[in-house]
Amino acid sequence: MTKPLADRTDVYDVIVVGGGVVGCALVRRFTLEGARVLLLEKSSDILSGASKGNSAILHTGFDAPRDSLELRCMQDGYQEYLDIHARMNLPLLKSGAMVVAWSEEDLRKLDGIVEQAHDNGVADVRIIDRERVRALEPHLAAHALGAAEVPGEFLIDPWSAPLAYLQQALMHGANTQFNAEVTNGQFDGGVWRLLTSRGVFLTRTVINCAGLFGDHLEQKLLGQSSFSIHPRKGQFVVFDKAASRYLKNIVLPVPNERTKGIVLTRTVYGNLLVGPTAEEQDDRLHARLDSEVLSQLIAAAVERIPALEGMPVTATYAALRPASEKKEYRVRKVEGKNWITVGGIRSTGLTAALGIAKHVFSLYDTQHCPPANQQWPSMPNLAEHLPRDYQQPGYGEIVCHCEMVTLREINAALRSPLPPGDLGGLKRRTRACMGRCQGFYCGARVAELSAGHLAIPLATGDCHESH
């Protein structure tokens, strides 16, 4: 006699569909609360969709919509990252930010920005005049008229953080399946039967974190979707490491109704970043670069920091944000279906991920027994302001000289509990092939070292691309 699905031992408590930063945070939260969790990711590695491209800022939420779920999740996520980053050896670089007024119209809007920040509980935001702006940022163009100063903004590593979240979950029994696209599913009132490209998986609860395809997943499995994704492309320019000396604070524009605008910021990797653009498109798979737009980004950066004139560009990249037809997060529990959707998470997802996970767990109505003793992964440091592996003896060789990536770091990534599934995953774990030469010199060695380790093997020339 066949056992009812609910009595089978291969039924997970929760399956999270989608291995972006929010999905990784959710797997961690539910696992640490004692649930038996599986992550299904249709690509060969985590962070292969929208999460692979962002500006790597930990935001205070000063400009988030008042009394919104987004604000609450951002501030909860911000605080939890501050609480746990040291235990996971995740970098944190306090930079502060300035919303700079470049016109009289911008200047008139600063009072409202400060008022909103204070309403949002970010009490240290204040207006500073042009002299103070120049004192803080002497390389900014002279036509900066003033700014709203936001001291509490940080720079973080956007890829090591979700990797750490998922690694901690794996340490407590979570499971992953890659190259496992959900193609269909049925719910019998107690258990979901999910059909994927890697077989059938059973779960009592589904959490939809499918990002750019979250509405499609709802439509496919629930028969209708409560929201629609409208992909928004963001293009970025990464200036050479030498450019970072011209900026300390994150420089933000005064936002408009549609977008927060183009940001100038350092990265923890030692570069200077400008972007993103906000371009609507229908294609959910391809974020193509546009040379004219990239030239406009470079020109905008030079206009704001004239010393960047002629500064080499290390890399350019584009990513898609899963915007929906509404600005707010699209998080909902579907009663009677054991289903929670986490959709429409745009540029604030990196900051909010841990807070979103906390909120989603509050919607879950099953109690489990959390592990008695939490274990904590210690992540390799890739940040330039902290000691790097090449500075410690016994690293073997420098494989990537642009980013000073060692043989020991690459071997550790390939043999880690959550190894990369493709070149992008190896880059994000080590920064190999991501420097000035974009893999021209180290690509062959990286291909040799990774042979037999990646689900998608590399040819020698695969590293020679913008990221």
C-alpha cells in the first residue's frame, strides 16, 4: 500500500525556489528555525539571476517608503547584518553617503529627504552646505550646492554574504539542487509535488523566490499570478582601482518618481562604481550592454568627479532587476495553498534579505525545533581594506595578478561545501578574472585549475568577458 504523501520521509518542510540573495537568506532563516529545507535553483550556481549585479551597499532605509514592508525589512536586515557579519568574517566598510544637490531644484528637495529619513527613524541624517560637501569630498565638482548627509551607510561584499547565509544553512542540514527548474506542480491539500528538470521533490510549503520569473511560477503552479514582472535593466561602469582615492562617501542623486538615479560609490574590492541605469525591457534573460549608455555613465561620473577624466575602466556589466507593476515588495501568503510568494524585490534586496526572511518566517504557521548550537561559517575575505590571502604565507602562487587571487583561494573555493557551478560562481567566490585584464592573462590557468570541478566547464577564452 502506497504511503500518503504527508507520511513520507522524503517530504521537506519548505522548498525555496530561487537561489538569489533573498532565497539564500530564507533557506538560512528557516533552517535555523528547525525546518527541513531544500533550495531549488534552475541555474548551476546561486546568484545567477538578478542578484549577481548590484551596487553592494548596506542601506539604512532613510529614503524607503514610509511605514512600508520594504522599510521594515531593510532596517531589520541592516541590523541583523551588523549583528552577524563579524561571526561570518563578512566585510563591512563604513563610508557614509551624501544625497548631493546639483541644481537649485535639487536643493529645494533636501528638506523633504531629511524629513523622510527622520520619519523612518534614521535620525542622524542632516543637510550640509556646499562648503561642508567640499570638505568631505574635495574631488567633487564645484557645482555641488549642498547635500543630505547619511552617515550610517556601509559597503559590503554582495556575493560572500548570501554564500555565507546558504553555507550556514547547509551546516545545519539544508539541501540544494542546482539545474533544477520547476516545470510543474500539484498540491493535494497538505503536500506539494514539484516537478523539476532534476526530478520530483515533495514539500509541505513552497516559498517562491524566483525573481525575474516569480510571476511565471505563480501562474504555472497556482493558475494565476498576483503580480507581473517588468524587467528593469541597470548598466554599470567599474573604474580602475586608482579611481577610488577620489571618493569616500557614496554619492547619491536626488531621486525622481521613477528611479533613485545613478550612484557613485567605492566598492569593498577597491574599485569605483557608477550606475545603475533604469531601462525597461521585456527580455527577462539578457541584459545587453549599450556602448552609448556606458559612455553616458562615464561622462556623468566625470561631470561629478572631474579627476576621473581619462581614468581606465576595468569592467562594465548589466543586470536585470525584478521590478513589478507596483513599487512595493510583492510578498503574500496564499491561504489554503501552503504557498508564500516573495516577489518584486528590486535594488534594496541585498540590504533587506535577512529582514525579508524574518518577515516571511512570521507568515509561516508551523513550529519546529531549532538546533541547540548554531554553527557559523568563516568566509574568505575579498575586501581590499582587510588582510587578503596573498599576504599570508603558503598561498602557493598568484593566479590572478590583477586581483591578487591565490592558488589556495581557488582550490578552497572549488573544494568548499558549496563549490561554484560555473565561471560566474568562481569569479564571485574569488574575484579571479575580474580585474584590469578581465582574465586575459589568468584565464588559461583558471580553466586548468577548475577542470573537472564545474558543472559548466570553461574553455580558455571564457574568462575574457566583462562581468
